[in-house]
Amino acid sequence: MERQKRVAAIHDISCFGKCSLTVALPLLSAAGLETCCIPTAVLSTHTGGFSGYTYRDLTEDILPVAHHWNSLGLTFDAVYTGFLGSEEQTEIIEQVTREIATESTLIMVDPVMGDDGVLYPVFSDTFPAAMRKLCARAHVIVPNMTEAFLLLDEPYHHGPYTEAEISRILDGLTTICPGKIVLTGVHFDEKSLGAATFDPETGAKEFVLRDRVDGFYHGTGDVYAATLLAALMHGFTLHDAAGIAADYTVLSITTTKAMDKDLRYGVNFEYNLPTLMRMLGRNEG
Ligand code: PXL
């Protein structure tokens, strides 16, 4: 049997609303990966559309977890970071990667900061600059359009975008992250939506577009990023992994749309997990 790959997911736990760790862990497990986690904060719900949520910042707990793992000699095939509980955590996560990542560890940073041109309310205006530094240590970053503009310190605009603009944004992001880039929320018209990828190894800029499903479905960025990582861990190329992530995200959205439920409650990514396993080639037996 092949060696099982081990991933450390570093995100918040939103106890209700399906995003961050409650999405990443089950998706990565379904992909056959050993999943470990460092929670960055605990919230009663995510911040997207709920009011009155609880918020416990776990900044102080992060490094002790990494020290302990280090003392146990644990190694990781990937470290995957998402929503961070405080600005200080961006530096702490850099230290964590120094402790638990080896030369062969893939560091994937989803620079979770905002949506629809708006910084999430828990972050201050200085957060994007701090996130920029963390992206410099990543082998893969997965910003959405809002996060890309924040990282580039440029004013957001809604799209549709042109190929030339997306290409320019990818070029800008290469000055922030030396690794692979998967830019989500890319669209050239109102009918489609997808991602643009840049692979510094080949220099290729490619697009992965799918039919747009109307509506704002919460947590889809996390479904996309976790599935992307799962596919990369299974050896798919960046472009193919971006395609699998797009297909699985669309599937989760269309399943949710058919259920007609409160969109703040997250997408039904669970229903199609057997399909994800097949997409990743885990359908034998
Ligand atoms: O899905 C990104 C995310 C993660 N964690 C928290 C959030 C959000 C988006 O709103 O609020 C707490």
C-alpha cells in the first residue's frame, strides 16, 4: 500500500455554517489524506451574514502545538492555511511552517480576507500587508478576486474582467508569491465563472471556466481550495487540479440549490463525496 500523505490544515473552526476546518477536514479525509489541524479561532458561526457570533482567538495556542508536533518528529506532506484569527497569526504561521515543513512539504496559503470587494469585518486595513508576507512563503496561493486586489493594494472592481487584466493580476501576484497561483472568481462574461492558473515551472497561464450558477453560496472558496489541495496531493497537474476543484464546487452548489436552503448555512459538499473520490481516482474496490 502506498504511504498515506499527511496534511496540516490551519484555519478557524466555525462551529456552524460549513466553512474552513469543518469543510477542509472531511474533504481531505475523503481524499484519503491523513488530516491534522491547528484551529486559529473558534466561532459559533462564520462571519458571513450572521450577527452575534462568538469569537475566541487561539493565537497563543498555535506555536505550542507546532513545538509539540516538532518534538514528536512529525512531518507533513502539505501545510494548508486559511482563515487566520488575528494579524499576528500571519507571522506565527510563518514560524509554524519553519518548524513543521520540510523541503518536500507543499505550503498552500488561501489568503482568506474577504469577498465581493469587502474585507471581512474581523480584519483591520493592515491585515492584507501581513498576509502578503505569508504568501511569500507559499508554494501555492488561492486568492479570490477580492483577495487578489487586496494583496496587490489595488481598488477592487466587480468584473467581467478581460484576459489582459487577469494576466496582469497574475503577473502582479508573482511578485508576492514565488509559487503557483490559482486565482478564483475569474469571469469574462456573466455566464461563466472559474479560475486562472499560473505555474512558474512552465510559465503557463491557463483558465478553467464553468457555467455560472446564480447566487452567493457561502463556503465555496473553502470547498474549492480543499479540493484543489486534495487533487494536487493525488499528483494532478495544477490545471487539472483546478478543474477538479471547479467541478466539485459546482456540484456542491447545484446540489445545494436543489435543496433551497438558507445560503448562509453552507453548501452540501457531503452528498457528492463518492463522486469526488472517483474524480481523484479513489474508486477502485
Ligand atoms: O469561508 C471563509 C471563512 C472562514 N472562516 C470564517 C469566515 C469565513 C468567511 O466569511 O467568516 C470565520
